[in-house]
Amino acid sequence: MPVSRAQRSPLSFSGYRTLWLAATFSNIGTFVHDVAQSWLMLDITRSAMWVALISVGLTAPSFLFSIPAAVVADRVDRRLVLVVGQTMAALVALLLSLASYLHLVGPYTLLAAATGIGTASAINNSAWHSLVPELVPREHMPEAIALNSVSFNVARVLGPMLGGYLLGLFGPPVSFLVNGLSFVAVIVVLLTHATIREVSRAGRPTTPTTESTWAGAIAGVHMVYGDPKIRACVIAVMTFVVPAAGMMSVLPVFAKVELGMDARGYGSLVGALGAGAVLGASVMKRARAKVPPQLYTAAMIFTFSCAVLISALAKNVWVARAAFVFAGVGWVGTFATLVSLVQLHAPEGGKTRVVSVYSVSWLGGWVLSALFAGWLAKRSGTALTLTMCSLWGIVAALVTSQLPLPAFPDQRVVKPVGPSAR
């Protein structure tokens, strides 16, 4: 019996499937790179603040450049925007590999490389988020977005474990080389796949060419903050990034100092977070059909926060690994749900800009939270820092449960209980 288009998986569409596989490979390379970069910074500086600055370097450029990049991506061939960003990231990773091999790497070199890759990511992100959903029919968009999260989180499992192994066996140069080559794989797919070329060209331009970049950016801000449902998504994600950024920015120090782990152990801890994320993505579709999005998202934030709190208080390797599986469930349940709601609710003519403004909103919070976590960890230790982040996360879950988030297409709109329902 033939399978109807509505019953097909997004992976049955050639353009989406090819790009999804390339992105998975590239994400694995990114996590291999991240493990080596953070661990090398810790080895060189012995400072929680310097390690936190790596997170700042990766995210700050997106905060600064995402909206202008989105305006450009709304006007030109998005595939070419992606090629530029991927090429820049590949060059940075390959140059860092060479510098590491020649023993020319110091804290400022690592911070500059993180900023370079962060800038490439800022160029890429808006075009990526707007191109990928166009490779599948609209009825498959929620599942395609969820599969994007699966790709990222499969990489979060495999990448850190592979990164810890490569770092322990060969040292940082090989880790950075693997990441550089992974970007090349995405470039090849973008340049050679016929379906991706056709879809990318068909999507331009959605913004009038007479509109200035600044005016286009301002219009994107109005689209987000003028829509109460998208604005609710922004509030939810900004409350969540405080514990999320705080945890990720000091995790290498917590693993090494509090848990006594080496590079492979740190890789396994991040891998446990990824394993939980894969598990969370697998149940998200069924859960979202039964639970209002604000309650589901609040439950995921609460799960993440409690798991991190248990890790901080127990200070035990095996307890931390087990807890981080649940933290991964909460992580993907929160981020994937909110970005899916934003993409589905955004107007067609400004989808790229809406996603970029949403991203910029939480990236600003990420930068500030990472800096604060690095400062607090330096003064009071990583265990207290993670405890404080977790308590904030529990408050964030309560706030999110009262927000009027938009519903998925297969849900009825359910108003939250409380003052925000007015």
C-alpha cells in the first residue's frame, strides 16, 4: 500500500535528508572541537572565568550580527549565505589546528577562535533555520524541526565522547582538524545538491530590496515583540538560558575540580546530556499532543534544573552522569519546543528575521549569564554556582507555566491559569 505524503517522514525528502546527515556530521565535529577547546583553556589558565569566556566568544557574535544576517538571508540565496558561514568556520578550525600543532595557542588565541566560529554561526543560523523547513511540506515542519534537534543531540552524545577520546590520544590539533573537515562536508552538500539549490533560489527575496538593512531589522523586532504569543516564547527562553548558560559555561571546571574527571570523563558527562536530549526528542511529539505547551515547557525547565541541582549537591561522578541524562531531556524539551513554536507562528514574509530576533534575545541573556557564572565560580566555586543556577531554573519553570504560549497545529489552544491568561 503506497504511503501518502502526509504519512512520510521528513527524511524521505532527498534535500532535507542529505542536509540533515551533513549537519549531523558537522555537529559531531563541533562537539569534538568544543571539548578540546574548553579543556585546553582550562589546562592553560586554570581559571573558571577564562573557560566561561569561551562560551561568551561563541555566543556574543550571534547576539550582535544575527538580525542583520537575517535581513540579508531574506533577500539573497540562502544557500550562498550558508556557504560563506561554513567556509569561515572551516578556516578558523583548520588554522587553530595548525597553531595548536605548532604550540602557538594561548588563551587569547582560543578566545579569538571561539569568536571567529561564533561569527560564522551568526552568519549561518538565520539562513539555516529558514531554509531547512522549506525542504519539507508544511505538515512535516514540526517533525523536521524535532529531527534537527535529534541531529544536534545525537552529535551531543557522540561528539563529546569522541572528542574526549581524540583529545586524550592525539591532543587538540586532531580535534580541531576533525571540526574543520566536518564543515567542508556541509559546503559540498550545499553546492552540489539540486533540490537545495532550487528551494533556496525559490525562497528569495521575501523582503523588498528598497528596504534598508536597519529598517528590515526594526521590522523583525516589531514582528516578535508586537505578537503576544511569540513574545511569550521569548520570555520563556530568556528565563531558561540563565541556568542553561550558567551550567554549560562552568561545566568543564566542575567536572575537573569537583568530580575529578579527565578529558574523557568530561566528554562522557556532556555525552550523558546529549543522550538525555535524544531521549527527550523521541517523546516530545507524543507529549506535545496531550499537554499544553506552557505546561510542557515548564516541566522540562523544572526537570533540567532539578537534575543540575542533584549533580551539584551530590558531587559524585555516577550520580552526575545519571542526572545529566535527565538534564538533557529538559534541555531539548525546552529549546526545541520554543523554537518550533516560533517558527510555526512566525509570518511567512519575515520568518528568518523573527527567528533571528528570537535567537538574539536569548543569546544576550546567555552572554550575561555565562559571564556571571564564571565570576561566581571563581569566587565561590562551581558547586555553589550550579546550585544557584538550578534554583533560578525552578523559578523560571513557574513563570513559564503562566505564559500564553502558542499551540502546535495539532493542539487546541489552552489558556494558562493565572493573571497572564487575561
